[in-house]
Amino acid sequence: MKNVALITGASTGIGRELAIIHAKSQGDLVLVARRKHLLDSLADDLREKYKISILVKEMDLAKIESGTRLAEELIKENIHIQYLFNNAGFGGYGEFIERNISQDLSMIQLNVCCLVELTHAIAKQMTQNGGGMILNTASTAGFIPGPLQATYFATKAFVVSFSQALDQELRKKGVTVTALCPGPVQTEFIDVAGMSKSKLFEGAKTASYTAKKGYNAMLKKKLICISDPPFYFLINYLMWLVPRRTILRIIEKLQRIN
Ligand SMILES: NC(=O)c1ccc[n+]([C@@H]2O[C@H](COP(=O)([O-])OP(=O)(O)OC[C@H]3O[C@@H](n4cnc5c(N)ncnc54)[C@H](OP(=O)(O)O)[C@@H]3O)[C@@H](O)[C@H]2O)c1
């Protein structure tokens, strides 16, 4: 396999679109998610259109140490990853103490632990093989605390912070890290998070638009990509002028469904 990209959460949404973009550039793919039938049909389609090699891995990445297991499997199969897309993730709506704690712990396991494990194993391999690029799908949620999605916002704050620090450590070794920070995107994420009635997703961007922005930012070796222009302005300029408690009240109000 050549120019290999590993994409987690490639069965739908942003991850699926990242796979299509990489395939168009003649790069090979390792596609990972739980729903094998979706990965298989995407892989068949892309193989036929672009004559590339694709490996499908059906895996629940919210299981403890699944990221490490996946990296070990790839090393055993002698697959060298040049592009790592840590994209799989999910959110969950509701007051923290009313939520099922096992859901939030799974979220941390997938959004944070799996990303850290995969990055640790694969970034090291990239430095030994002469370089690579990493795109971590974070969120604009990573820049603000999120009442009614407290755990989700915190997982994305981790990704934003972690990505920037790693880019500083790894850039001199030929590996760059970009954090893709979308605003609302029209994907299955909305239903999975229990937010289908939320007004927040009115006017949401498409997965294809968001993936293109992220992929290009990665190629340009950008540190952060806030893919939705109004959010870029809000996060980089406006937010700093508003008191913290006011921001918390606004976010809570925006997110509340009933
Ligand atoms: N949509 C938004 O508004 C939005 C905004 C900002 C950031 N994001 C972030 O963007 C990323 C992609 O989400 P999306 O919007 O494209 O939503 P999506 O369509 O729901 O995609 C999520 C992907 O993650 C996979 N996944 C979920 N749980 C998994 C598990 N336990 N093991 C392996 N794979 C798992 C899903 O595949 P299977 O179900 O087949 O496993 C799917 O491919 C996430 O990190 C999300 O937090 C989304």
C-alpha cells in the first residue's frame, strides 16, 4: 500500500468524506468503524473508481485499548501510515448528573483515549519513516465549556490542546498535526447526540464541505482549522470580549431543547 491514510469513523459523515478526498488523490486507505457493511460498500465504490488499495477494519474504538490494538495490527500487517485521521467521535445531550455515566465514559474512551493511543503509536512510526500528517477532528466546542454537553465539549477541548502541543513537538521531526474544528455539521452526529430537535443545527454545513476544509488545512500544515467562518470570528475575536458566565449562559440557552 502507498500514501496510506488511516481514517477512524469512516462509515459516515466527515470521515466518509475524508476517505473520498484521499481516494481521489490516489492514496490508499485503512477505513475503521463498527458498521462493516457501510465501510465495505464505500471501499468497493472507491476501489472501482480510483483503483486504490483499501483495508476495512470493523472495530469498536470505544473499547479500552482498542487504539493500541489497532496500531499493533497495522504494524504486524506491515502497513505504514502516512496520514492519520483521528475522526471517530460522538456527543451526548443532557444535564451531566442525569446522564448515564457509562455513555460519558465511552465518549471519553473514543474521543480522547483512542485518539491518544493511535497518535502515540502511529506518530512514532511516522517520525521513523521520514514524516507524516495528522488531522484530528476536534470541534468549535473545544474552545468553550458546554453546559448540557459538558463531557463532549471537554473531550474536544482536550483534542484542541493536545493537537497543538504535539504539532510543536513533532514538526521538527517531519510530522504535522492539525485540529479540524467544525461548527454544526449535518451528519448522524445530531441524532446520536440526541439533538435532532435542536435549533443549533439549522444552517449546519455539509460533511463534504467540512472534510474538504480540514483536508486542505492539513496539507497546508495549519495548526487549527475553524471550518465555519462565523465561528472563526466568534472564537478568535468576539469571545474574548464577553464575561465567562455570560458565555456559559448563552451556550446553555442555545443548546437547551425544551
Ligand atoms: N456533526 C457535527 O456537528 C460535528 C461538529 C464538530 C465536530 N464533530 C466531530 O466530527 C467527528 C465525526 O462526526 P460526524 O459529524 O461525521 O458524525 P457521524 O456521521 O455520526 O460519524 C461518526 C463516525 O464515528 C464512528 N464511530 C462512532 N462510535 C464509534 C466506535 N465506538 N467505534 C468506532 N467508530 C465509531 C461512526 O461509525 P460507526 O457508527 O459505524 O461505528 C461514524 O463513522 C466526530 O469526532 C465529531 O465529534 C461533529
